[in-house]
Amino acid sequence: MEAVLLVGIPPPPFSGRWRRAQPKLFGTGGQASVGTWIFTIARNKRIDHLRRERRPEIHPHDPALVADPQGGTDDVVIWEEQARRVRAAVGTLPEEQALVLRKNFFEDKLHDVIAQELHLPLGTVKSRSRLALAKLRRVLGDTG
Amino acid sequence: MRAASHPGPVHHPSEARLLDYASGALPEPMALLIATHLALCPACRRTVAGLEAVGSALLESLPPEPVADDSLARLLDRIDRLEPAEQSAPASLQAASILPQPLRDYVGPLDRVGWRHFGAVAEARLLTGFENVTTRLLRVAPGRALPHHTHVGSELALVLQGGFGDVNGHHLRGDVSEADSAVDHRPVADAEEDCLCLIVTDAPLRLTGWFGHAEPVHPHLIPAI
């Protein structure tokens, strides 16, 4: 669970040791910022530990994988820039929207469970999630 | 129907479903179907990557937990000792298959699947340990229809080979059809070849045709999309 412990330490992604570590951690096909990579590790550990489930994921070298015509980028700088913009946008979300997203991301709760917990109609929870994503999509949309 | 410049499916899972996959909230059977769609859909892979970036931003907005002063140094020491990440495909991926990963891991070789036959339809169950969730491969003979049915819960269907048409439109490889209790649909397989689908249903199905009544039927008793 080291990845979880790291949260809160601002990772210096371009310092020597991190830069050398990255090919080992990401492989050459890595398409994410360091922060996103840490998030996915923490998520998969949680699914494994708490739910005893496997995490079905694509394999980047699967011959059946349909290639992305827009290409990917291995450029960590671009992904870090996107991550910075997403962080800024998440910080501007109204608390009621951020709360729904946090419960979904960190408590593994689907919308119907969140609605019960917050004593809200399911439609309200769905629309808060939708509004939050619509705002974030505008930020993400710039890099496709 | 599909421009060469835009490979990939035209019917996608809802954004809410992709969010639940990215956050980790989606149970394994539904997550398997979404991940298999992602292998065939570059557009949804980009969406999920964006949603994971949102998860990362949320994670960083949580109050920090105190850690030992040397945590980072010890972690970097461990990383230094790691072998470089696997760069090439494992042997299991060398043979071409119509089943993308991760589905191939769950099914094994397609010619060794134990099919159960119901007339024009054959089914094989996967992930049988999940209560209230039915996961199956379904193979439907060319041009054959499936019985009318509606859903108490929700149902996701992913086309792996061939195609089918229903009230939501025409579905080919990689396309996802999402149905809930409001949809009474009757999928018909395309005439040219068998239609192979992965179907995940999270509640018993309710037949509205074939047997002429609308009693809830346990999903393993009937072949249905």
C-alpha cells in the first residue's frame, strides 16, 4: 500500500530518482500522470483487499486491441499538464457534487447507495454526478 | 456505416457506467464487460483515462495522512530494485483471438467452451459466484430472434462477433446495448453469421413473449439477450 502512503507527498516527477523509476513503473506504454498512476494502484488494491475481486483491465499488447487513431502520447509532461488542469477544475466543484464523486471513487458506492446514505432522491445524486462530469469534461476535452 | 477514419464501436456504455468502472465501484462482472468494450473502443479508453485523472485529483484533495519521514526514500529503494516492467506480450496473447483481454482470461480458448444449447441459442456461464448477477456468453444462430423480455434490473450486452438489431439500433463488434426495466426488446441476430455476445444481467429477467406470461424467470432457465 505504499502508493497510498505516498499521497500527500508532492511527487517530484522530474527529479532524478523519479525519472529513472518511471520506465520501470509505467513501462513504455504508460499514458498517465504519476498521480493518476498512484490512484489506479490504490483503487486496484482496494478492490482486491476489500471486495476480493479481480480488476478486469485491457492488456496494452493484446493483438485484439483496437488502436487509437488519435495515437497516445508517452509524453509525461502532457499528462502532468492535464492532471494539473483537472486538479484545478475539481477544486472549483460545489461541495455537494464533489461529495458524490468522492463517495463513488473512495467508498466504492454506486449512485443508489449514495442516495440512500445522503437521504436524497436517486435522480438528485445522478444529476450532481452528471453536472460535475460535464464541468470536468470541458477541461478534459481540450486534450481529447 | 462506419467511416474508416473512425474505427471502433458506435454504441457506448453510459458515462455513469464508465465512471463506476474508473472509480472501481462497478462489480467485477460488469467491470469485465466494460473492460472488454474498452479493448475495442479507443474513444471510451480516453474517457476512462480522463475519469481516472479526476480520481487522482480527488485523491490529492483529501487531507494527508501522516507517514514516516523515510517512507519516500524506502519506497524509492524498492523501486530501484525492481526489474523493468514487462515490455512484450505474454505468450497467451500471441495467438489471435476474437476475444480481447481481459475476457480471454475468463473464458479460455473459445473452442473449448462448454456450451449449453437451447434451440438456436447456446450459452456459457462465467463468474458464477456472484449473487444476483448473471454473466454469460451467448451465441445466436444467424437471423434468429430471442424472446421478448424486460428487466427488473439492468442488462449490458457487448457484441463480440456478428451483430444484432433491437429497439436501440444495430449493434456490431464492440457495441454495447444497455437496457433497463423500461425496455422491452427483442434482439434479432444478423443473417450473415452467428452472433456472439457477452451479457451481464443484474437481476432476474422477465419474459414477455414466448410463454405468454410475465412471471419473473430465473435467468439460467432461459436463453436471452
